[in-house]
Amino acid sequence: MNTTPRRLLAGMFALTTLFGVAACGSGDEGGQAAPDGLNLMVKLFGTAPDPNGEMHKAVEKLAGKKLNITWVPNADYASKTNVTLASDKLPDLLVVNPKDAAFTKAAEAGAFWDLTDKIKKYPNLPQDPRILANASTNGKSYGVYRIRPLLRSAIMLRKDWLEKLDLKEPETTDDLYEIAKAFTEKDPDGNGKKDTYGLILPKWPAPNFSASSPYNAIDVWFGAPNGHAVREGKLVPEFDAPEFWEAQKYIKKFIDEGLTNPDWATLDTVKWLDPFVQGKGGIIIDVNVRADELFQLFKQADASDYQTKVAMAGNLKRPDGQKFSLPFTGYNDVVAISKQTVRTEEQLDEVLAMLDRLASKEGATLLNNGIEGKNFKVDGEYAVKINDQDPAVQTINNDVEKAFIQLGTSASVGFSSDKAYAWKRATPEEQAIEEEKKTLSELDLQTAQHDPTLPYISKTAVDKGATLNPIPTDARIKFLAGELTEEQFKAEIKRWYDSGGTQVMAELLELINKG
Amino acid sequence: MATDLAPEPAEVATGEPAGPRGRLSSRLSMFGRHRWLLLMLLPGLAYFAVFRYWPMYGLSIAFKDFVPFLGVEGSEWVGLKHFEDLFTGPDFGRLMRNTMIIALLTILIAFPAPIIVALLLNELRVRWLKRAVQSLIYIPHFLAWTIVASLTYLLFSVDYGVIAEWIHSITGGQKIDYVAQEAWFRPIIMLQTVWKTTGWGTIIYLAALAGVNPDLYEAARMDGAGRWSQFWHITLPAIRPTIVIMAILTSGNLLDQSFEQFWLLRNSLNADVADVFDTFVYYVGITQGGYSYATAVGLFKGVAGLVLIFGCNWLAKRLGQRGLF
């Protein structure tokens, strides 16, 4: 070969490589922390706050740092987290689900600070031992957990329908069935047509079996494990307990008799509340704060008597009178600190001190209620909204409720703890539901079935979870739809065990026994 | 290839000296002669180098246990572990079956649809009607899959679907949940595909049909050929090369199902038929953070696609048609 074409080729290659490097270089800015500021990635439930807005400035002032916040819509958060982790540009502070497989791997490889011994030194950071354990990765805290009530499960019912049919809030699973039947057959909206149903069930988005869905709640009411339980020295998953089958027969009865929405297998959770508000269905099993959202939706539709439309009930007793309640994990995500940019212990202490300030009474009030005197005033133990017709104040309210509240650790949505103020409700009926929420959750907490595996992560589950998780989840829906018989469902469970489930259970049991 | 006897006008245009007589000096002068053309080639080469070839470096994580923080370099090599998991795991059979069945349906239904529509349009003699129909059937191409999916739910949902309601009022009996049942998943997917892609697909065939010499038809009519004979002996042979090229190009994309289309229609009840390689890669890699496994699945799909396109090209040549390369 002659050298010249080769040289030309080499030249071309060099050029293209240069283009390549230039192309990569231009987008590469966020790798380093801003010298006097921090990069954060936080969940967003509405429109992103203006970084020059009043609320953002107030938070920066308390934090004592410039904050560059990447607000990511909640619906895309998990995907965005996984993409961000795989890139080499981690934010300094990442709000993240500590059980996310990619996060666990990255944390164990040293991407995030182990805060297990650090958190104790900061009195404002939440540190309930049970919840610390729940949010940990095999005993190590790779972030400051964001508090949530430990018991949030409840039933929301159409109060006007109950009253019209002369029914009371349910206490047992049989009561709930009777109510659903009456809601379906006895024309609760009084329009002379049989066009209503009882229970509204959505397509639950998570492929994981134990996902705090209405199905999980009913499983637990019947005495099946919440996720997992140790029975006679063995770790039993929710879907392999005799009580589980009782619960399935119960749910299937609702579906077979048409007491649920016909599109229960496909209804998106985004549109889940619509049938309730539109008067098509009358029962929702979900977190208790959903009641507030329902009130708001009714208010938008017709403000005259919206407060008379929602009733609430707690977890239900099963037919023999025994009661089991579905608790939640007590946290929602953790705030993890990247080792990439926060390099030294001193820098870490500085960041933790900032988080501690944001978790103090002053910080929690700012992140959960807003700016006192601007968008709310204090009335006894409650916060009351003021000037909420003023567009500038509405912006603050929006920034707080849809965005900054997601940065708070010591108080959160629907849970003011003792750090922030609870909102005073607009009507006595709403206030009554608010009180009932507290009473019911304290009562139900006594019968809560805790999942002993929450603090632990099985290696096999990290590797094979993507394949394993949907097997029982999809099989249950198919069984309920009548596409699988009980035998076929059990065969699917066996397939789950054989594909790695057995190993997952063994690993988790070992971790539990080690403590 | 020996069977490739058709004239090859395209080859001439590349400016390469044909046959073995091209010696080093002539090659050299070729570079000199075409230096501006070659310069213009650079951006294209750069595009492929940067956006097509450089990212292939990332494929190496299919053979590693990729840990985000450690990066591609730092992650541990695990050889073929992920491929073993894929081929021995519970997903592979289902993914392969679903992908292949959809591919087959695409060849049988979605591929011929634009050809048939183009031929029908070609026979239309009313100019304005032809134009109007053409413009109307292009429209769905410009709608995103999310909109197509929303329309599908609006029309076929068991609770409020207009068409579902309508069919039920005619046939009576049990209401059918079209968007949730396994049996209806593939028909609905094909319906969506045909509705969305057919119109746009006719463009290339209409262009080929426009290029047919009218003298041929005139001569055929003189010889007493009817419309059917004209179609069979003139029109069809005229667009045959186009059909073959399109078939080969399609074969390369057969395993690429439009991800959104499947993802948006998938639910627990139809998951067994709805999971294809593309949705699985997204689900495992992006939502579950199983980067390496997802890459292995994607790599397998890529290799299978490559085999398909070479296979079809070979087949086309064996059948006496012109291949793509």
C-alpha cells in the first residue's frame, strides 16, 4: 500500500476524533460543584419554581448556599435517576429511593457517603431507629431519610352515597363488600339508572409485588404478610400464605360481580380519582392524604357542598374479627450526598449542617408552609393561608406544595410532625376528616404488620429483580381477571421460586437472622 | 455474485475505477481528482464516527457487571454471564416469540399495505380525488404514538370506548375489553401500525409508479391488453425492484418495534404477548437500573437484526433480484 492514502485516512480519522472530542466537551459542565453552591436533583409535582423567585431565594438564604436545583417530574423520576447514576455527572445532593438497584450498587461502590454514624450528630435530622433501618442498605444509611407517617393506608368513600343508602363507614371486610354491592345496585346517585359501581381499582404502576396498592391492603387485612413475614423460621412472601388466597377470593368476588370499574386492569393511576369525583364509583383504598386531593377536586367541580362528599375509614377487620393493618415504610426517598464533588469530611459536615438547618423548625416551616406573613399566618397550632388570590402569593404556594416540600426531611406532605405547621382546613367537615386521619392511623398502627425485610437488600434481587418482580404481580392480575386458575397461579409462583425467588428468600432470611 | 446479472448503473456513479486494472497511481489520482467530494464526505463520516461508532464502546458493558460509579472502565468483566442469564432465563423465549410474531405480522400486513394502496391510487383517474386521498392518509404519520395510544383507549376502552360500545350494541353478549385482552393485543397493534404508517409508505411506491414509461401502456393497449394484463405485466414488474429494496430495508428493522407503541398498550393482562425486546431493554435498563443485562439484550437484538438483513439480501440475490449490497 502506498502511504499517502493511508495518511489521508489517518488525517480524516484524526479530524473526526477531534469533532468527537469537541462534541463531548461542549456539554460537559456540571461535573464540578459550583464553588459556592450545590447541585441538587429533586422531585417535582407541578411547574418548576423560578430560581430567582421569592421562595427559592428564601431557601437559599436559610441554606447559606447557592442552590442549583434540577427539578424532575415525579413520573419520570426513577428513569431519570438511573440515567443520572450511569452518567458521570452526579448532583451533589440526590433525592433518591434507597432501594433502587442502581443506587444501591453505586452507593456500595463508594459513590455516596455512608451517613450511618453522622446522622446522630445532627439533632434536627430525622432518626427514628425503625425507619432508619427501613431506609438503610443492609444497615448502612446512604442518605438522610425523608419522613412520612408510618401508617397512611385508609379507605375513602362517597359520604353522600353512604347517607343516601343509610349505611355506616365499614369496619370489616364484609361491611365493605355490602357497601360496594349497595353502591352498585341501589342507585346511590338517585338518577334512576344502574350506572355506578363500588370499588375503584387502578392499574398499579410498580412491577414489584409489594407496592402499597389497594390489593396489598386487602391481602394484609386478611392476614397475609405485608410483603414478607417470618413464619416457623421460614421467610414467607405475601403471595405464598394461605390467607393470601382468602384475600384473592374476596377481591375476585368484587370483580366477578361487577362491583368494580370494568377497566380495573387498565385504568391509569393518573385518572384514578376521576370516577370518584364524577360519581361513577364510590370507594378508593389508598393513602389517607388522598382525601385532601378529593376535596380539592370536588371543590373545583362544585364549591357549594364539596365538603360533604368524602368519608374515611381505617384498615378493616377480617371476617373472624381479627384486625391487621398495612403500614408504610415511614420514609419516602433519602437525600444522598455524592462523594464525587463533596470530597472531604469537612465539606460533608458543611452539607449536613445545611440539611440540619433545613430540617429545623424554621427550615421545615419554610419548606412545608412557605414564608410566614407572606402566604400564611400562624393560628394557634395551625397555619392558615392568607392572600391566596394574589398571583405572587399563589406562586409561593405552588413553589412550596409542588416542589420545595420534596426537599424537606423532617416534615412532609400531609405530615407536619412537630416541626412544621399543619394547615387549618377551610371547613369543619374537612377539619373533622383531618382529625379522623390522625385517630385512625394511631389506632391502626397498633395492628400494623411490619415487613421484616425492609432494611435488607438481597444480591439476587438486585441482579434478577427486573425479571422476578413482575411474575407474581402479573399473575395476580390475570388470576383476578379469570385468565389463570388457582393452579396456574400457583405454578407461576413456583416459577418465581425456581427463577431465583428461593435464593432471594434465603438471602433475606440470613440477613434478618444476622440482625 | 454470479447470479447478479442485472445492469448496475448505480455502481458507475461512485467513481471507482472498475475491475482490477485500477492500480495504485490511478487510485492516488482519484483522491486528487475528488478531493472536494471527499471533503464533503467528512461531516457524514464524523456523524457516523461520533454518534454511531463511538457509542459502541459502551456495548462493552454487556460483558461487564456495570456499576454506575465505577464507570465502564472500572466495572468488572463477567464474560458471557448476562447472555447466559438471558438465554437460560424465563424472559428470552417470550420476548423472541412476541418479537418474531409481530415481525411476521408486519411482513404479512403492514409491509404490503402501502403497496396495495399505492397501486389502487395509481388506478384512480380522477386527479383531485387521488390528491385528496393521498393527503388525508399522510396525516396519521405526523401523530406521535402517545396520541395514537390515547385514541386507542378512547375508542376501545371497556368503560367508555366508542367503538367498543358500538360493537357491543351490534353483537350483544359480554363486553370485550379490547385493550386488556391478550387475544386482542396483536390485532390492535397491527391496526395502529397500518393506520399510522400506510399512507406515508405509499410515497415511495407512487414515485416508482410515476416513473413507468407511458409508452409501455400504450403499446400494451395496442396489443389488446386489458387493465388487468397491463397491471400484471407492466406496473408490477416496474415497481418490483423498489419492493425488493424496501423489503431488505424493512428486514433490518423487523426486530425494532416502535417502543412507545408497545409500552403504552402494555398492562399486566397482556404482558405475555406485549413484551418485546425494545420494551424489555427500557424496562430493565432504564426503569430498573439493570444496565448490563439490558445492554446484552440490546446487543443480541442488534446482531439478530444484522443477520436478518444479510439473510434477506442474500435471498433477494438468489431469487434473481438486485440486492442492496
